[in-house]
Amino acid sequence: MLRLTKKADYGLMALKYLAEQAQCPSASQPISGAASAKAIADAYHIPPQLLAKILQTLAKAGLLVSHAGTNGGYALARDAHDISAFEVIRAIDGPLFITSCITIHGTCDLAGHCTIKEPLRKVNDSITDLLSKLRIADLIEHADHPPDAALAGGLVTIAR
Amino acid sequence: MLRLTKKADYGLMALKYLAEQAQCPSASQPISGAASAKAIADAYHIPPQLLAKILQTLAKAGLLVSHAGTNGGYALARDAHDISAFEVIRAIDGPLFITSCITIHGTCDLAGHCTIKEPLRKVNDSITDLLSKLRIADLIEHADHPPDAALAGGLVTIAR
DNA sequence: AGAAGCAAGACTCATTTGGTCGCATATTGT
DNA sequence: ACAATATGCGACCAAATGAGTCTTGCTTCT
Ligand code: FES
Ligand code: FES
């Protein structure tokens, strides 16, 4: 249930990588804090070609700026604080939603006799909200923060 | 993204149906508030055989009690207030989670170089929480409650 | 006995994902 | 100018998952 696709996962990783790059810009880059698709793919051991396509999608969505040519690459279009995980996921996976019934036709096949829709929509909204509040800057965990025992005892996910 | 499977959707609908049945029990049922798989499938126009399997799964998970034979059927094992949407979804879709990386092996293939995991886990927990709080009793909307303009202006889901 | 119902599995078909290849185009260092 | 390094885009493919069907057997009620 509620699975995030690998592409979205990769996308978030890449974004995080770029956000870190932006913090400590190295010498003479056409765009500050840029990195090539291959470099990022290499860093995380993910298929370079696939990552390339993901980054292109992200660029088209306006979350990244790209620059071709030697020493080119991608960089964040905005500040890391201004990009939400929701945007990233939506850009990659498309606006699919929990209800499994919002189709292209606007209404569900079951519309009318499905009474479940509205309550689920609220859940959906909450999740959207949640994801919107999570910005990619938040993904950068400063290793110096103390382990929060507050949220210990979380769920244990057992294999299916 | 974050799609609920149709099976889970069906399951929730069925549960709701049974919850309503339980409220106004009709005459001489082996179990109070019971309905056959076919009856429910009929009511919502969903494939009977498929629903049957879903209900069986739910029964195995202990959310429903079943009774074979003429006038048999399924009924809620517990009160509608004591069954969360989370349980239903988990029973049907299995404990898949947002991260797409929690595998049977316990750790992800990318473990080590994936830095995204922890923040996403928190999101995951929040969603779990959300779903756990939604009980199937909540799905029964009494038509007499006023339309809450408070949550108007929610997301507009556009076709992909 | 026979009908109504659940239980369980194998099996098919369509969709979605994850991933690859090839080629075109843009940029830049030398 | 030219080669090296990148992105941009589309077609393509294989594996996994999802949705739904079929068959066979068991249980209970009338
Ligand atoms: S499944 Fe479409 S409205 Fe519920
Ligand atoms: S994808 Fe598995 S830990 Fe991030």
C-alpha cells in the first residue's frame, strides 16, 4: 500500500544531493551547485540513464535548471527550502491519488454507488498536506542532532 | 502516487456496508448483521468473485466472521468503531510502505548510500497514524450533517 | 438431497514499473 | 574547428503487480 515509486525515490535522493551541493559550491561551475546526472547516479549507485530521465522530468517541471555541455549538469531551480517533497513526487509519478477512482473522465466508474469516496478524500488531503510541508531542505539531516527517543516504538514493518 | 488498490477500496466499501447492516439487523440471521458476498457485490456493482476473495482475506485477518450455508455470509467481527481503515488496508494490500525499499531482507538494496530513508519513514508513520484513526464507523456519513464549508477549496486533482 | 453459501487455489490478461538504447542537440575547453 | 561532455527525447523491453475469472471442494440450512 501507499508505495512511493523508485523513480520518485531516486528523484528525492538527487534533489537532496543537489541541495547539499548548493551549500558548498565548488569552483567555476556554469551554474552554482550543479552536478551532472552521471555524477549523482554514481554517488548513489543508481542506473545513470534512468536518473537522467528523472532529472529531465524534474527540469521540465521547473524544479531544476539544466545546463548542457562540459561541466554542465543540473541544479536546484529554487532554494531547497522552497521545494516540497510533494512537488517532486507529483512531477515524477503524476497526480495519482489514493482513491484509485479519480480517472481522466473526472468521475469514477463507481460514482453513485460508492459511498467511500468523501472520507477517503479527506485522508488524501491530509497526506498531501503532510508531503507539502516536507521540504527537501528537511531531508538534509545534520548528523549532530540528538537521536530523538520521542518517536521510538514506531511501527515494525513485517515482510508480506 | 500513493494509490490505494481497488481491492482495498472494495474491502472498505464492503466493511461499510456490513457496518450499516449491523445497525439495523433484519430477521433471523445466523449472525446478526450478516450479508453474503454476492449481496454486497450486487449492491456496489463490483465483481462478485473478486469481492468474495477479498472478504475471505478479511475473514482470515480476523476482521470479519463468516458463516457458511444458506443465509450465511459475513459480519463484522468487532464493532465498527473498533476497526480502523489501516487494518483493512494492511490485511488486503499487505504491509507495503511508502519507502519502496523495505524488503523482505529487512534492509534496502541501497541501504548505506540512501540518506532519504529516515525522513520518509516519519512521513510514513504519520500516514499510518492517520489511517489508524479513521475507523470504518466514520465512513458512515449521516446525510443530515451540514456541508462543512470549512474544508472547501481542497486540492483539485487533474488527470495525468 | 439439494440449494445457498464460504474456502482456496491456479490461472489469465492488462497495466505499471524499472530500466535500456540510440540518436539528436547544446555547450565548452583546447 | 573540433572533440569531449552533457542534456533532451522517444522507442523499446522485461519483470512485477494488479484485476478479475474459473474450478473444485466443503459446510449449513431447508
Ligand atoms: S471507487 Fe470511485 S468513488 Fe469510490
Ligand atoms: S531506497 Fe531503500 S533506504 Fe532509501
